[in-house]
Amino acid sequence: MSGREDTDPFDYLFKIVVIGDSTVGKTNLLSRYAWNEFNLDSRSTIGVELATKWLRELRSHVSDDVIVMLVGNKTDLRHLREVSSEEAAEYAGTYDNNMTFIETSALDCSNVEQAFRQCIHEIYTKVTNNGAVSSDILQSSTLPALTVQPTDSNKKSCCSS
Ligand SMILES: Nc1nc2c(ncn2[C@@H]2O[C@H](COP(=O)(O)OP(=O)(O)OP(=O)(O)O)[C@@H](O)[C@H]2O)c(=O)[nH]1
Ligand SMILES: [Mg+2]
């Protein structure tokens, strides 16, 4: 794109905020996606605390444009499941909530890459549909393929040795 600095490798910069109750696996989801790392004994993150009624809080503080995805983590702990996939999907899909739903395991890598890719893709689609891209992209009949660069160029693929 014209005017872009040679040193800037990005066309877009999207911010993803991971919120939820303590110990649900937010830090490990991020570290699994970004560095393919998992920590069985991770320390609690000291920072933003949005655990209580987080969805209502989130909706009241952000614009309607924000993409929200409901992630059910720790699917590897099958025997401890408390909410069925169907129940969660139904909750996510209600008109008021209007969220994509996905289940993941940061431990065994299930759907981690897919969750972030889907989220990024939804943001990208929304941004481009809102006309926030240059007209040369909008004028093409098909949008260019979306390439998601890993945070770390040395990142291994999920669960590879
Ligand atoms: N079995 C299993 N354990 C997980 C998974 N994800 C995280 N854990 C474990 O759950 C615990 C908490 O994980 P964290 O990623 O620190 O949780 P968090 O949501 O960041 O917690 P806070 O920082 O306190 O809000 C750690 O012992 C992790 O090893 C998962 O997918 N499966
Ligand atoms: Mg954390």
C-alpha cells in the first residue's frame, strides 16, 4: 500500500483482549497460540479483572463493532465438563449475545490456532466491510487471502516437538 513505511511489516494491527474467570486458561491460550508454550503451573495474571458479569461489562464499554467470541477452554478435561457444547453454543447464539463459540484446549492444542484465526478473520471481514481498507482492495472482486503472521517467527506449529 502506498505511504507505508518499509520497516512496517503489517497491513493491519488488531487487538484481541482475552477475558474471563481466573484459571480458565487465558494466559495459556495466548502462550500456546503465540509461542506454542503451555505451563501446567502458571501463575495468576495480575491485571485487568473483569471476571464478574464480564460480558455485560464488555458490551457496555465497547462499540457494537467489536467482535466477541466465546471460548470454552480445557476440553481435554472431559470428565469435569459442567456446560455442554450445545448449551454454550445456544447461549452464544442468542440475539443479545451474538457471539461465535468455539471450544479449545491449550493443553492438547485443540482449536487454539483456529480460535485466534477465526477471531482475526471476523475482525478483518468486519473492517473490510466497513470500508476501512483502501479502495484498490475494495474494488477487486475477491478479497486477498488473509495471512496471519505468528508473533514469533520461530514459532513451532502447535504441539510439534
Ligand atoms: N487441563 C488443562 N489445563 C489448562 C488448560 N489451560 C490452562 N490450564 C491450566 O489451568 C491453570 C490456569 O491457567 P492460566 O492460563 O494461568 O489461567 P488464567 O485464565 O490466565 O488465570 P488468571 O491469570 O488467574 O486470570 C494452569 O494450571 C494451567 O496449566 C487446558 O486447556 N487444559
Ligand atoms: Mg492469566
